Amino acid sequence: GARGIVGVGQIDQAGGGAFEWPSGIRVGVYGHFNAGKTVYFTVLNEECKIARDLQISVTDNATSSEFLTHRRSIWGLGTVTDVGTVVDLRGEQKFPEPSVRDRVLIFNAIIDGDRKVPVVAYDYPGRAVAITGANEFKDKVIDFMSGCDGLLFFCDPKVMGSELESQAQVSSFVSMLEKLAPHSRSLPIPVALVITKADVLPGFSGDN
């Protein structure tokens, strides 16, 4: 499913065709409000700096700026300028505020040190995939996901205490899958379930 692996600057209209997207392998992250989509992209970029089998090379200034802004927030980093000197400054660590606007993220995945694959991802306000209510980003999210080469469904375990909210999130995702493969026995692309914030689950915190 490496559809459209050409120059990153080119346009790929796969999907519903209503929106234009940069070409490359399209990875869809389907997550509701506060599910951790923005943090995931930021941490993925950081972890790949030291990974052996996968690196991320960001050539798009907007994507670079996005990663850097959230890195500073999560790790509590800042800068201070003295006379002729610029140094890092440690500050308060906090997670980014929930997304209020959407962002197209463009980067190259470098696999096993020599294979370069352009990747396109999409970060958006989580309310766009809520099962109720209209949202300005809803159609755009559906269009992006419809042309994806793979989907990640982000499940926030903090909502597991509410059966109604859990069912609403799952129903929203199932509705998305129906658009990809209506009345079909198998999906045309791989789909993964991702449990974010797993440290809040019993047995996943503390020294052990």
C-alpha cells in the first residue's frame, strides 16, 4: 500500500477527492478529544532520533515548528539570551493544550538507515470525530482517513469508566470503518488499536 510515494511537494487526491493532500504514505490517527494524538507525534519524533531501525527526517518547516513547540512544552524547555550567549532554560513541564486547529504533518521515515519513505499525517481537534454535533473539521478528517494506507485508533483508558462515552467513541470509529469497507468482510488497509496513557491502568504504574 505504498500509494503515491513520489515527491513530497506533489499533491495526492486519493480519498473523497474534496481535499488535496501531500503525497506519500498516509497514516491516519483516529482519536477523540484529549486522546493524545499531538503528544504521540511529538514523542515519536523524539524517540526516532535514537532508534536504530527507524528515523524521522522532517523537511517541512511547519512540521518542524510544530514538533519543536510541543517538545519544549512536554520536556519543560525554553531559551534565555544573555550577552552574546543563548542557553537552554528548564521550566515547567506540561502537556500541550488540546488542539484547536488542524495541521498536516509531513516527514520522511528512514527505514533501516537507507530506505526513505515520505509520510503524511494529520493532527486535528478531537471533537472533529465526535459522534454528535457538527464540526468544521469533520469532513476533512473523513476525507483524509478515507485515503489512508493504515489507521491507528487511539483509545484513552480514562474514558473506560464511562460506558456511554466508550460506546460513543467506538461507534464513531466503526462508522469510519464502514466508509472504508461498506458491507465488506475485510478492510483494505491495516488497522491498529492503540491504548494511550496506559500508565493509568492498574499494574502499569509504580516501581514494578
